Amino acid sequence: MGHRTVATPRTRVELGLRQNLAQFSLLVAVNALVGGMLGQERTVLPLLGQEEFGITAYTAGLSFILAFGLSKAATNYVAGTWSDRFGRKPVLVAGWLVAVPVPFMLIWAPSWTWIIVANVLLGVSQGLTWSTTVVMKIDLVGPARRGLAMGLNEAAGYAAVAVTALATGYVAESYGLRPEPFFLGIAFAALGLGLSTLVVQETREHARLEAAGHVARADGRHDHLHGGLTDGQVFVQTSFKEPALSSASQAGLVNNLNDGLAWGLLPILFAGAGLSVGRIGILAALYPAVWGVGQLFTGALSDRWGRKWLIASGMWLQALALALIALADSFAAWAVAAVLLGGGTAMVYPTLLASIGDVAHPAWRARSVGVYRLWRDGGFAVGALLAGVVADALGVEAAVWTVAALTAASGLVVALRMYETLHRAPVPDGQADDDG
């Protein structure tokens, strides 16, 4: 879409990645810190439940992921509404304030209940911070580089998850499961709060600028999705009614369902096979590392190739990787499966967000992103319950097979129901392309 600017009393608002590179880069760094807050748990917490708190039932052990998923999903929904109502920056700062006590609670927790409460706070924080950085980046770049923007955002977050998971695995192997692995979280929270409060700038005016110049699709699709939808209408369109939005919502839910399995059960599966904490940390890091770095490419590719088939193929690749995990019994095979799982997730994750941005009108896009992320991160809770119940009844391998089947079915839903959302609107006369 063409490059547009508008002068406000304070500053000149422009759309485009190049025009907003400083703020965009800052938000990439902030989201890396958001990912680091999540990464501090990936290797250590499942092992902590078994070794320090004596949690033996899989369902009980996954309770921290259930708490995280429910709180994050609910917060995602309100984060979009609040960012439209109060502005993006206040919501981002509030999310970091909620994050501050989390690492201290994980360090000092005298019971598993404290761990669950800490994960409720972590979920609230992640819902506010991650959702807001997504919306702010979409605001800044406009429609022309949406996939690239989401690829950079998610790459930063999940690369940080991977690096922190790897680092905490080595720290835990050298010093123990507590307190040293969680010192990283203390540093991340302090940096994130400081940058968000002092340096990050509001982006709501960028969304208003895009809404003012919004160009309808030439094929007439989305004409009924005007800018004046109520919160309830946005929820219904994103969740059930609009084919692309609802397909993205179910795919997001299933994607995070298998991520909940990878987070909560796979470290226990690997430990049961006799792997050391350091090697478990490598496997726990490989998956989000490939996921993170891969999004640097897949988000941009979706701007060229389209969204639909990247999403469907990514879901099928994840299903294949999970099947390999269930069949394998060695570190090398599990490492290959982790790489495949990360690659499939990289194909899906930024592309789903970009498809929401394609369809949702700028006037209610933040709310639609919130609804999508409600469903997507609800997948953590669904995955924790489903995987825990199946693992307790039939074993961990059966839980992995169950999630693999659901992931394959989700890809089929996308293939059959979703239409291609990438639409290149004509550039108005006299206006240059956004970024060349």
C-alpha cells in the first residue's frame, strides 16, 4: 500500500518499516525480553515439579501450564480492547509491572501452589506485553510489510525463549534448579520495564492513519467487515463466522496445544530416557530456536507467497515431527524432531498473525488480534489438560500421538476452509511503495 503521513501537534506520523525503524527495532528488543521471561521456565519448571515438589501425576505437573494458558488467553482478549481504549504504551508498561514478582516467586516458592500463582501472573504479563508489541508493530509498518513485521516480532520472542531455555539448563546442571536459573528473569523484567516506560512511544495514531486511508479489496471481500463493529461482533467474526479469521483462530489454538505438550511433558519424557539436564536443555532450546530464527524468513515469505498454504503445510510438518518424537528413543532422533517441530511452527506463527492483520479492519484490528490470541493461547490450557489426562491414562507417547493427530486435522481445516488473505491493493497514483 502507498506510503502516507500525517502531521499531528506533537510529531509527524508515518506508516512503514523504514520510516519507523528506530521504534520498531526497540519493540523487537522489548519482545525478546518478553520471550526471555517465558524461556526461564521451559527447561527447569517441569523438572522442579518432579524433584523438589514430588509431583508425579502428569495432569498435576501440567497445572502450571494450565494456569499460564488460561490467564494469558483471557488477558490477550482484554489487551486488545484496552490498547484501543487507553493506548498501546500503558498496556505494555502494565504488563511489565505484573512480571516483576514472577522470578522471585519461582525462587522462593515453598509449595507448588506458589508456582501456579506465579504462572497466573506470568500469563497476565505475557498477554499484555506480547499482544501489545504485536499490535504496535502492525501499527507502525502498515499493510505492505505485515508478514515481515510479525516474523521479526515472533523471531525475537522465541529466539529469546530458546536462548534462555538453553542457558537455564546449563545453569541448573551446574548450580541446581533454584535459585540461579531465575536470576535471568529478574534482569529481563527490570530491562523490559525500564525500556517500555522511558523509551517506547505510543503507536495508536499510526492505526488511525491507516484506518483513514483504508482501501477496500477489489474483489469485494470484507465489504461487510466495516470499521464500526462492536466487541461482540469482533469476537464472533474472529472466532466462528469469518472463514479466514476463524480458521486462523483454530489453527492457533492447536499450535499452542502442541507447544503446551512440548513444554510440559517432553522434558519429562527425555528425563525418563536417561538424558541429563544439560541435554534436555538442548532439546528444549532447539525447538524454539528453529521456530524463532525461521520466522525471520517465513514471515517475509508469506508477504510474497501468501498465507494459506504456509499455515496448512506448517501444521502438517508439526504433526510429522510429533509422530517422530513418539517413535524415537535417542537424543539424535529427538533433536531432528525438535528441528522439524520448530520449522513447522515458524511457518505457522507469524503467518497466522499476518492473516488476522490482512482481514481485520484497522479500527478493530487490535481487538481481533486479542480474540485470536485468546484462542491461540487457550491452546496451552487445552493442551495441558488433554496431554495430562491422556498421559496419566495411557502414557506420554499416547499423549504425543493424540496431539499429532489433532495437529494434522487442524491443517486440513485450514486447507478446506481458509481462503488466501494476502491481497495486494493497487498503489494510488503519485504514491511510492512503502519500502521499495
